[in-house]
Amino acid sequence: MNKQDLSIIIPVYNGQDYIAGCLNSALSQQHADKYEFVVVNDGSTDNTQNILKQFAHKHHNIRVINQKNAGVSAARNNGINFSHGKYITFIDCDDMVGLRADAFAPYFSRSIRQPSIGNMEIQNAHTVPGELNEAHFDNKFFVNMLHAAHDTNADVIMGGKITINPDDVYLRKHLYKYDQEYTTFSDDKHIILRQADVRENANFALYKREMLKKHKLHFMNNMKLDEDMLFCMLATLYAERVATVHDVTYLYNRHSDTLSNITDKSEEKRKYTLATLQRYSIFLNELRKYPQYHEIFTYWFKRFSIEGEKYADNNTIEEFPPRICATQCYEKSCKGCFIADAKCETFQEKISQYLNQQIR
């Protein structure tokens, strides 16, 4: 292994309370001194910059990029541009890597499992542990991911995560029960796209730089929510091969002061409506380019319609496909809906006016 194997990109904005813990968890991993760390300071106004200077002074492989505040997508994109590794991964500044999943097993022992998606097990527990200690962590997060990457030559390598939400008092796990490779076969692609959707973000995965460059894949700067879910879904769509790894776990901390926690319910509805419109429309437009996945397209188009009903309001949202679109295959969907054919507009044309009005 060498420094060119892996670039670890960490966007941070006003993360003085978390960034040290994040970096220490990553630096404590095996061979961490051989990896490239690119920390993008997104115009922080607290003590973040001073903390980063101290880490960069002690660790030769930490590079700090300072930019004017432009949002997490711009920070991640900047990190990609300044990095060099064959593989790229992302960590949020308030998260940590290298959890031992078995240390959390007792918390989930009596909770109800949700239906598995392929080899991904999903489970919630209405409890949270006390302060985490060394017993909750190991040092093989990056090593195991890179081993899987080298063994499979996959474009995307996915690990698992445990989410801790101390405010709402719950744990959630998305863990792989065993290692598996997914190819471009339709059944494989259907499973891995569903897994990518429920992962909730683009972290705890490795992405081959060559694949990102080939498809010009980046984070959407005009998306305030779900931009990382879209990134992960598009990456798994484009990938010739995806590998999942069962023995790596990421700690996803949900805090009340993070962007995705919106206190105003009407504003929350508007933002999630907008995010759903953007994510599904962009994803489905890309999926349409793969006619061999027409059955997968039908599944996601139905999801688009059903999700739209959760957020739609007669006075504000008319751009979701009508309910009828969720009950029939896309080749026969109603005239004037989102399907791009000789008689219909494309997704982006259909919703562009709405998006332009709503994006601020």
C-alpha cells in the first residue's frame, strides 16, 4: 500500500467540537500514514482552522484546503480536485471510522429487524450507548476496504455504518452480513441501487477515481439535501462492479445542529420536496440511458410517484408524476408525464421552472 492508493476527503465547516475526534479516529487506522488526507475548510468562522493547522503540522500527509464558504458539495468537489489517490473516500467532520459492529450487538438484540436488501441488514434500536471508548473501535477500516478493492477491482466498495442520534435516542445499523460482489446484471444492479438509496449518504465507501472521471461524477452544488445520496446512487449505476465489505463500520453522528436537522416543519417539507424532485429526476434521466435496466427504471419511477405523494401539496407541487404512473410500466405511462419520448418532455425540462423558482 502507498499514499496513492487512497485519498480521504473531509469537508468541515465550524467543526471545532468534532474535527479532532474525526481525524484521530482516521489517523489511528492501520497504514494511515500512507494515505492522503485532504481536509477542506469551508470558510469556518470558529477555531477550526487553528485545529487543522496543528494536525497538518504534526502529520505530513494532511493537506488543508481553505475556501470561501460554498457548502459541503463544493467542499467535497474541491477535495476530489486536489486529491491524487486511486480510490477516494469521504468522512464528515463530526463522524468517526473504525467502529466494531459486534460491540453494538447487545443494543440491537431485542429490536425488530427491517427486511434485508440483499446482503444488507437494517435494524433500529431505541437506545444509545454512553460515552464511546476504545472497546468500540478497531483499526482496520481502510485496510479492509482497500483489500476488497484490490481483490475485486471494483469501482465502488461499500462498508457499513451505525447511526447514533442522541437527540431522538436511537441507533440504526446498515451492515453487510457477508462480503459480496455485484456486477452489471440486472438483478445485481437492482439490489445495489436499493442499497445505495437507503445508505443516506456517500460516506463509508471507496470510489475509483478513474470511474468518477469517466462519468464526470461530482456533487451537485445546488442541492442542499440528499446530494450525497444521489452521488452514491449514480456511482453504483455507473460501476461495472460493486463490492460490499462486512467487517468495516462507520460511525454516523446525527446532531441537532447539522444541516439535515431542520426545525421549521414547513421549511423541512419544502426542502425535502425539492431534494426529492432533484434526486429522482436526475437519477432517472441517467437510468434511462441503460435500456437493459428498463425493469429497474419502472421500479424507481413508481418510487418517484409514491414519494411525491408524501410531500406534494395541491397548491405548491404539481411536478411529481401522477398516481397512475405508480401502477403501470413506464412505456405505458400517461401522456404528458415525465417520460422522455417523442410526445413527452424530459424530466429536467419538466421540472426546471419549478426548481429555478425554489432554489435559493
